[in-house]
Amino acid sequence: MKVRRNNKLAHSLPQLQNLVKRDPTSYNDEVRQQWSHYRALYSQPSEYTSEKFEELVVFLANVCQYYEFKDEFIRDCMELLKSQAQLFTPDSRLCICRALIMIRNKGLLEPLPILELFFGMFRVKFDKNLREFLKQHIVADIKNTNRRTKSTKLNNTLQNFMFTVLNDSDTQAAKQSLDCVVALYQKQVWNDAKTVNVIAAACFHPELKVMATAVKFFLGTDEDIEQQPSDSDSESDTPDIKEALLTHRINKKTRKRKRWLENIKRTAKKAKRSDKAPSYNFSALHLIHDPQTMAEKLLKKVGTLNERFEVKLMILNLISRLIGVHQLIVFNFYPVIIRYIQAQQREVTKILQYAAQACHDLVPPDALEPVIRAVANNFVSERNSVEVMTVGLNAIREICLRAPLAMDEDLLHDLVMYRGYRDKNVSTAARSIVALYRQVNPELLKKKYRARPTAEQQETLHVKKYGQTIAADFVAGAEVLNVDGADDHDNNEDQASDESDGGEWVDVDHSEEEGSLTLAADADCGNGDNGDEDLSDNDEDSGEPDGRVANNEDQKSIASSPAVLSLEERREKAKLISATRILSQKEFAQVRQVQLAKKVDAALPKRFLKKKNEIPAADDIKGGTANLIVDPTVRKETVQLRDIEKLSKNLKNDKAARMASIQAGREGREKFGGYKQTKAEYASLSNKQKRKTKTYNMIKHKVGAKVKRSFRDKQLALKASLRKIIKHKY
């Protein structure tokens, strides 16, 4: 007897679900039967954790859009999670949450009610998996809602609700809500000032986990955020890695090839990490409404904080960045930081980094001078090791880079004396301080330590007093441009065509490379003593292809060339051009090229210069010699730790360090022996390895065959061979 297939639908909900999606009206009775079963179980709280109830919830979530009980089912699920979430098992709670998310993805539920419900679910205890699942959904749902256009009304409502959760007494809910806000900011969904200031308020939360998360957000060192893969990241390897894996699979497996493959993977991973945006989120620091009050409150919190030293370091780091980015004046910060400036202090290099970050031009020199004195007294002394002295000198350089007026002349003279110290690291660090003050304030140095000023320094160097600002009234280097705005190339062509019939022509030499800048032609050095030497034009600037110019035009070019003008005349011409013309991008590029060439003139050794009074071309500047040009006056918002710990020469390891390196290299290596020539761990030995364990009587015949035969053996073998030949012949 055949059994009708429809009778089994009540016992196979996935099959009924598939049929309902194809034809909802034909299976109305079966679906209503399942709905009645669900209502019966819903009225009995003891059945909420049963497997049948979970199956019915999943089934109805998939088919409710076709029937009129849709709203009632959604209301029941949300009511269960609001009032009786603690009564469910973790699997049951997760099942109902997935059902609501499924309904939300179909567009049957507005985002605001379900997101408010899920934020409340963060208070559920002992269900970490559910909290992680809900956090991922909240971030993804808000991101998808704002994918095309930002929904301002929805975002404001959600932000207000989320910010109330941050102030909740439940620490767990506040921590998860803060994680959601940080993730939305990192994904550039909620990146406005309102979001940043709410996270800033979380820095004063009484719970350590919430406070540390907010501080790490501003420091940009949250490892969870850095390791979280973005939507654009692909899990597939690059073609180079695929090729390396294929080569490793085909070729013979050796330890060297294994190390080679690991190096390739490590390099590819590092390159992939470098393509990402830097972790330091300075835009968030700039969006804080009241950084002065925030820095003062954080400093007060450090004094009363009874937590680990690492937590205090994070807060000090945030305070120093606030002071440096916003140029705040917080006098009480420097006495606090001085207490930790000791050579034996743990993480002292980070302390020095924070001290340098908190320095800027608006801080009075009297407030920073004790910091420099503390570093010099505790670090820069011959009773300390060379590493300690180098770190101290590097820290002083970074502090003076941001506040040059904080250095005393006597102290600077004492530090300069270390430029001839026997250790290269110390002498290099001391010379970096000399190089800094050659640029910012040469008057503090003795005359023998001052270098010849460059043309750029002659034009732009101004030693500012405390609080003084200098407004530029002209574009430095604009004197190389024409006053009327005409292009040199067009002028040369017109002059060449007008005077093609008259004048005596002479040949001049070209520079070795096209585009090279000479002193007389482009005024790159600004020294007018030898302005009549090497006055050459380039091929592209000349009106004739053979590089000839007229004598009368040569005299005019000398008279109007910026190279023969005095410093005041160059400034007046630059002011005139800056005030009467709007410079184009091409002209700005030419000015930048000339200013860089002025800096190169004194920065490069004479062997880099091709001729007397000639400076390198733009191509040469962009090449290897550009690395020699470093502007020490450029102030960055943060201080890199490697700038404090920088050693120009690596020190030799002591015996303990060498032994530790040897022991580390022995880890994972086979003990006593070379490479085992076997394909698998439990494979049998080869014949060559077996022969080493055999007795001599077993292998003497094989060995004897390889030994060179004596004359007697050859004689006997020849006689035997002749006998065989005679025997076969007769």
C-alpha cells in the first residue's frame, strides 16, 4: 500500500518550507497547523527550551512573510527576548535572535526596534557567543543601512540610545556598546564629532575595561581592531605566494626550502599590512570639543588611579598627544613626567617619548627646562652605559625639535662636547643636536660649530622669541619667475626669431643632463660672486637647436638674473611677484625645485656638485642624493619610539646573548646527525644505510670488486680468458 507523501510534511519542516516558498496558497492548511503547534508551545514556558520549539521558530521565520500572522510572530519573539531571555538556554536564545535577523534581512522589520532589543541583550550573563554574534550584526546592519545614503534620523536615534547604554550601570553592556561605536567609527560609518566625544566621555568610566577601550581607540593601538579583516580584504594569496607554494610542493623538501617559503610568506604578510591605513587615528583627536578639560581630568585621574603601570602609561600617552596635537598648556603634566625620568625606570623610553610629544612652541621655556635638565642629569653622563646616553641625547633632540627655546646655552655647549665621544652612537646623537640648532638657532652654538648658511637659510631663517609668530608676505623662491608672467621658453623663442639676422653668435656648453640647474640661470644658490661663470641655457630653453645665443641677449640675462641680485633685491622681487600674480601649479613646482636646490647647495659635499657654482638637477635631487637632505625643523604630531631608541651602530652581544641565540637556533633541529633521507617518519632504511650495519664478510666481495686489481690478478684473468677462447674454438 502506498503512503501519500503529503502525510509526511508535518514531520519534515524543511521539506514543507521548500514547498511553501514555491506555492504558499496550496499549503495554507499545513502552515496553519504548524502555527497552532507553535501557539500551544508558546503558552507553556517549560517548552521554550525544547528542540521542537526551536524548529518551529526557524520554520515560521522563513515562511511568515506569506501569511497574516507575521506581525504576531515577530511580536512574540521580541517579547520573549525582552522579558524572559534569562530563562532560555544559550542555543535557544541564539535561535530566536537568528530568526529575528532573518526577518530583518527580508525587510519585514524596521532596524530601530530590533537594534534596541539587541543592545538590551548585551546584559545577558554567561553568553559570550551571543554577545559577539549580536555585536557583529549591529555593526553590519548599521553599515548596510548607511551604505548608499546616510540615514540621519535613524543614526541620531540609534546614537542617543547607544550613548545611554554606555552610561549603564551594567559594565558588560557598556563595554559591548563601546565596541560597536568604535567599530562603526573604524568602518567610517559614524565618524562625526558626536561619536568621538561620546567615546572621549568613556575615558572616565569607572570600569577599567571600558576606560581602556576608549583610551586605546584614541591611541590607535587596539589590537582587536587592527586584526579585524576589512570587507575589501581577500583571503586569497597573491600570485607570488601561489608560485612559491607550487614550487615547494613539486621540489625536494629541505629545511632550506622550508625557511625560504616562510620568509616569502612573512614578507607578503608585511606588505599586505603596510597597504592598510596607519593605526594612529588623529582625526578622532582633532574632533574632541574640549581637549583642555579632558587632558586636565585625565591627569587628575592618573594621580588617583590604583591600577597597573601599563594603564597609567596609556593615559599619559593620551595626555601627551592631546597636548601636542591641540598645543595645550598643562603645567602639571611635566612634574608628573619628571618623576618617571630615571634610567632604571621600567618602559623609560616610552616615558621620554611622551615627554617629547607634550612639547610645543606655546609652552613656556621655563616649564620645559626642568624636563631637559632631568634627562641630561639622569641619562647623559659617563657613569651610564652608551645605550642610556644615546637614548637621553635622542630624547633631548626630540624635545628641542618641538621647543627650541627650552635649551640653555650652557647645557647645549655641554651636550655638544659629546660629538667627539669615543662611542659612535653617542657622538652621532650629539651631532644630531648640533645639526638641529644649525637650522633653528645657530646663535646658541659657538662659532666653530656653525656651518655655512645655505641660500634658503639666508632668506627664511628667523629666530623667533617665545610667542612670536612670523607671517610670510611672499612666496620664498618666487624671484626666479618673470614679473610679467611670460614663460621663459616662449621668450627665448621670440628673441631668437627676432634676432636671427643680426648679432654675432657664440657657442656655449650644455650641462651633461637635460634639465640641470645652473647658478646663473636659475638662481639656485643665491651667491652672486661668480654670476658671470657658466652662464648656460638648456636645449629646451634655447631658441636654436645648436645651443647658440646672442651676445646682447646674454648681457640682458646677466643683468636680470636672480643670481646677481642681492638678498634684499630678491626679496623685493619675490614680494612683487607674489602680490601681483596668481602662480600656476607649474610655477609652484618650479619654485619648490629651486628652494630644494638651495638647500642642496650647502647640504651636499662638494664631490656631488658637477661644476663650480652648479647644483644638481631635479633628477639628481630625486635620486640617491635626496636622502642626504633632511629638514630637522619639520614637526610631527607624534614622536616615534624608534627615534628615541635609535642606535647608529648596533652593539655587540655579550656571551649570554650569544648563547641564548645559539639555543634558540637549536630548537626544532634534529639531534646529532645530518638530514635523514627518508620520505616518511616511519619508512624503512635505504640500502646504503643498511650496508653500514652489515659485517665485512657479507660485503667483502662487493667491496673487493671496486678495489683496483693487482698485476697478478690481471695475469690470471687473462689466462682464464685465453683458455675459454681456445676451448670454444676447438
